[in-house]
Amino acid sequence: MGFQVAAKFQGIDFYNLDALFSEEERMVRDTVRDWVEDRVLPVIGQAYVERTFPTDLIPEMGELGVLGANLPEKYGCAGLNNVAYGLIMQELERGDSGLRSFASVQGALVMYPIYAFGSEEQRQQWLPRLASGEKIGCFGLTEPDFGSNPAGMITTARKTSDGWLLNGTKMWITNGSMADVAVVWAQTGEIGDTKGIRGFVVPTDVAGFSARDQKGKLSLLASDTSELVLEDVELPADALMPETSGLKNPLMCLTQARYGIAWGGIGAAMACYAEALEYGINRIMFDGPIAGKQIQQVRLAEMVTKITQAQLVAYHLGRMKDDGTMTPQQVSLAKRANVDMACEVAREARRLLGANGILIEYASMRHMANLESVYTYEGTHDIHSLILGQTVTGIAAF
Amino acid sequence: MNIVVCLKRVPDTETRVRIDAEGTGIETDGVKYVMSPYDEFALEGALRAREAAGTGEVALVTLGDAASGETLRQGLAMGADRAVLLDGTVTPDGLATAKAIAAEIEGVDAPLVLLGVKAADDDQQQVGPMLAVVLGRPCATGVVEFAVEGAVVRCERETEGGTEVLELPLPAVLTITKGAYEPRYASLKGIMAAKKKPLEQKSAIAVEPGLVVERLELPPDRPPGRVVGEGPEAVPELVRLLREEAKVL
């Protein structure tokens, strides 16, 4: 299968945001950008149509240091600030949302809770090996009947004489089938008790734990999406993450992941815009490049405008996160706006590409299909609307 | 063993070059700068030699303005131990550059000095051999792989249709080209660590250049292609033109 080899990607920077990034932040971004260019783009189209996650990239990501990159060096992580971390997510998603999802889950949903809520032993045992990519993690919160409403979860953890007994089913779990360790959230009290929800570090080779690949996906094809089944899983007492005390803990993880997604959307949109621009300039129709036609110029103008707006939102969100002033509601706004933006840009890019746009040789439709998942996971677009609605009106709609 | 790697900050090789108003240089506005790719091979070679030896340091030296500090930090992020920025003007005169760098290297205990075979911007291939002459050390150019063995360094060069193996006594100067040393990515930890590594800035010694650029021009536009006809009937005419006009057959 032949793939288009385009000129080296130079970024989209209509407002000279580069001047606002530090030298290290730019260096981190450019390093990941080069790696994606060299290692991901040549293989991702094939992986996508074959519905496989390119697992040989995992140790490379570990070596680069992109996994849990904003966690401290003492646990084998890179110790970057959150703007640099966001730029990593942007560049990974320029490759593919599945690749960024892998890194988001590993870093923000597995390493972050172990770091923030785990015991020192749990940190020492897992973080360095998750950072290097030697071990893979997944995050089990969503259930078949409890997606947007995790408070109602029916996966239970019951105290036994020497530990815990877990039962339940988790769904839409990224990395689920290939994970060595799962961060599983379960109800330790009465169903519906938000304070009873606690987190457990579950090695996936324990008896009673199984994972099934989710069949029939039309999005995120280069990603492992699975269902986890926990059937009388017996865990020692120290499998509990001691600092978890309720639903707020998994929601804190989601804030971390959504923050990265707000940047990731920009990466996917950049890939589509750059592809559309190049195609528009080179594609001759009616004796001239289609980029010279007003209708395509409107498309391109809209794309570059939306990308620039999203960049400013993500940039400032990142600075606020580093200052410690960022709120989860501000993350909701950025995730909602930037992923919606990316969906629009991807769709318009695909349309500009005409019939060629439906082929895997071009990236836009792959991104377009992926982004439907990104739009839906980590708090659906609609739920983020309701969070913002509640924030501005003071009235909860859910 | 200590190794010095000399680096140059050059426009990204993807840059669309525009000539400046004076007609002697290029427009620098909006140009992205990178470490010259041949210097990346040299640095990779140095890092591997240090790793193989398990001891010693890799020091970076460049001649340039303050912006070259970024290129040095890139090298530190890849794994070099320290860097020296010789603050001065880079001229097209390779000998002036070689003398400025030699003034720094003379005082450093480093038996091996590595450079890229040429800078990706001016392509002159001067500084390496000239530096060797100024330092009074033997020099191998266009090395694709090397190994330090005791008091000598064995070098492989690719020649027309074969490989040449050279042995140089240390101290020596090598210029490196594409071969065994595909450069590593700077790891993100390396980027963070680079901030804490020493980067010394000092004034370069003043050397009057013996070479000035008089004029810089872009190559003339290619003449447009010519269609001599269509289908099989056009072939004889095409062959005649290729033979008589283009003289390629």
C-alpha cells in the first residue's frame, strides 16, 4: 500500500505562539513531532486498516519519555510541566488518536492515580515500569450501563478477612486486552454511595480477571478497546489505593486526561488542515489549483481560524494548570471546544480532498472517524455542555 | 576518553531560501534553525564512543551568536556533558572558524575531535581539515564509522566502490558523514537534564577572515518543458531531440 510522503511538517502557528513557549517546551514538541514523522506516520495507515495497535512503538515512547511525562523524575518520569505535556499529546494525536489515547490512558489514567492516590510501594512497583513502557496499564471506570453516570456503578469491592473481593464489568476500556495492570474503580459501600467508590491496582493476571476485545468498531481502529470482566477477583488488602475516598478521585483522573485531549484535538486538526492545504494547492481542476477556488478558501480559512482559537485556549489552560489555578470546568470547556473543532476540521478536510478523501492513503478520514470516539469519551460533548451549563447557571441539569 | 564535538547552527534543510537585500546572505526572518545534520552524526558517534568506553566526557563547541546556545542545548539534551559557546561572527572563511575553535580546543584534554563532514548550509568541508592543521593533528575526512583502540583510532571511509580503513594516532580530528551514526532522539528527560548541564559562553578570538562572499544568487528558473507530440508518432521526434539537442542518448 503506498502512502503519500509529504514535506516535513512545520506546525501551524498563525499567531506566532512559538514565541510564548519556552525553549524546552519547543524542544519537547519538536522531538515528539520528529518521532511521529519518522516512526508513526509511515505505519499508522496500515495499522489502522489492519485494526492493530502498533505495539512496537510502546518501548520507543517509553524511551522518549512521553508516558506520564508530567510526573516526577524520581519515579522514572520526565518531570515536564503541563504545557510541554500538552504539546506531547498534540503531536501524538497528529499521528493518530489511538496513539494519543494509549499515552493518555497510561499517563493520566493509570500512572497519575497511582502517583496521586497510591501507596509508596504501589508507586515504586508500577510507575518506573509504566514510564518505560515495559508494563501497560488500563483504567476501569465506565460500565455497560454507567457511562456518563459513574456514580451509579455496580462493580463492587467487598472486604474479606485478608483483602478484597471484586465483581463487575467495565466497558470501553482502552488498552484493556494488552494491559498488565488495571486501575479499577469499585463500590465498597451501598450502590450509589459516591463516597464508597475506591480505586484498586489490579494485576491483570489474577484469577477471575478477563478482557475481551470490543468487536465492530468503526473508529479508533488502531487502538485496543476492550471489555473487562471481574468475576470473584480476590485481591490482597494492599491492592487498594489508600488515598482514594470517593468518586472525586476518578474524576480527578479524568480532568488530567481531558486536559491532554484538549491539546490532542489540535494535533488531529493540524494534520487534517495541513493535508487539505497541500492537496488544495496541488490538485488541479478547471485549469487551476482547487485552493484558488473561493469555496475551498472559505474551508481553509475556517480551519486555520478554529485551530488558532483552540491553540490559544489550550495554551492558556496549560499555563493555568502549571500555576495551579485551573478548574475542572475550564478543562471541560477546552475538551468540548477543541475536540468539536477537530471534528469539524477533519470533516471539512475530508470533503476538500474529494473522492481521494475516503482513502486510507490520506489521514483526514481516519482522523474524522477517530474523533467521533474522542468526542464521546472522557465526558461526552453533551455532558461537558451540561457541566458548563451548571457552572454558569448554578442549576444542575443531570 | 574525552571527545570534543564541533557543531554549527544552520537553517533547517527544508528551508525555502530567499536572498537578502544586500545579495550576500539569506533572509533569516521566519527561518527555523537546526543542528547541521552532519554534526548530529558526529555527536552520535561521540556519544557511542563514550558509552563504549564507559568513561570520559563529550564537550560541544560552537562559534556563533547567542542563538547558537539553543543548538548546544539540543546537543546536551541528546547526551553531551558540557558545552562552550564561542561568541563571535561566523564568516564563510573556514580557516577563520578553524582558528577560533582551535584556540578553545588547544586547552582541552580531548584526544578526539569530531565534526560533521561539512556544514549543511555552505557545504564547504573546510573547517575539519583546517582545524586539524591548526592543531597539528592528523585528520580523516568523511568517516562513516570509527573505533578507538588504545592510542589509535581506526576509521572507515567509503570510497568509490569500496571501503578504506585508516588508522590514526591520537590525538586526531575526524569529520563524520552519514553511515553508522543515525542520531538518537533527545529524550524528554534529556531535555530537562540539559538545563542543568554547564554551558559556558566566552568571546571568540578575533580572526580577520580572508574570504568574503561577493554575491549570492538563486539558480535560474528551469526553462519550461516542451511537448513534442502525443502517442507513438511522437517517439521518433522525441528520440531525435534527446540525441541531437539534449545529447543524452
